[in-house]
Amino acid sequence: MVKSTENNPELIKILNYASEKFMREGFYKSSMDSLAAELQISKKTIYKYFSSKDELVEAIAFAFMKETGDKIISVTQIEDDSLSKAIRLFQILGVATTKLGDKWVKDIRIHMPELWKKIDEFRTKKAYSVLGNIIQQGQTEGMIIDKPVELIIHLFVSSLRSIVNPDFLYYQKMNYKEAIQHTFEILFNGILTPAGKKIFKKSFKKVLA
């Protein structure tokens, strides 16, 4: 459950610091004692809001999902062509994934598998919803090839799920943002019409600049 931070600077301070630290360094080897010391507050203050480190990690993860999810949903609400929406989706995912460190993802997958399952379900549902909207619009506009929408979505979602994997990225020697960038470029070039490819290539270069 995401705790309300409204008019609570103490809670905001804890969440912001812990979020930055855990997403960068992972959380498994960090203790509430060390976190309290770094924040220069008592451990009792942290426990006033979170009964355990696991609860704090869950709060960080859910807040991150809500923030990212709201931005992703906003893509479908803008009045623009499908490829502009796709580029915007890539930008949102790129910014979000730069916040995620390999240790954070690995710690959740290994030490909090139930939380990882919720995260995986969340991103899959969001991806299906938004990509479906973009692909259907793109086919109507003549920018995306006339192939089954469900199949195209499945290919995208399966690819995105597989690359957010510390082991995969370790052996490929790339970060999350690079992996998503390459995945989007490869997959979109595979589903675009000639007209769509011209627009996508021009727009995508601006994003990468």
C-alpha cells in the first residue's frame, strides 16, 4: 500500500532517501540502523511509518509503479499520432529505468519474489493496455502493418519482460535504458509500414540525440 505523504515532510524525507539509496545500491545488505544513521534520525522514527524493511521496500516499489503507471496512461490521452505516442512511451520507460539499478531488481527477484510477481503483473497489464491502443491507432493511420494486434503486443511485452533481467544485462554488457532502446527500435522497425518507418526513424533520432 502506498502511504500518503501529504503534509508529512518526515515521511517524504525517509521515502526519497531510501528510494534513491535502494534503487542504486539494492536493499538486501542495508539495515534500518544504517538507514536511520544516514538520515540522522532515530530508527524509531522509521518504524513509526514502516514495521519492517520489507514494508519500506514495498512502499518504494508501489510508489514508483504508480508514478510510472500514471505517466504511461497519460500517453493514451494525448491527441497525437501513434508514432509520437510510441516515442513518448519510450521516453517514459527510459527515464524510469535509469532509476533502477541492477542490484535493486536482483534483490527484489531473489529476496521478495511475491513483490516481483506484483511488479511483473503490473507492467504487463500496463504494457498490454497502452501498446494495444497505440498499435490499433497506428494500423488505422497506415503506419503499422496489418497483423493481429494481440500477437504484436505479446511480442513487445515478452521482449520487455525478458530484458529487465540482471543476468541477461550482465552478459550483454548493457544497461536497462540501452536494452529498451534497442528493443523498441528493432520491434517497431519490424511492424512499421514504409511510411511509418520514415517518420519513426526521424523522430527516434531526435529522442536519442
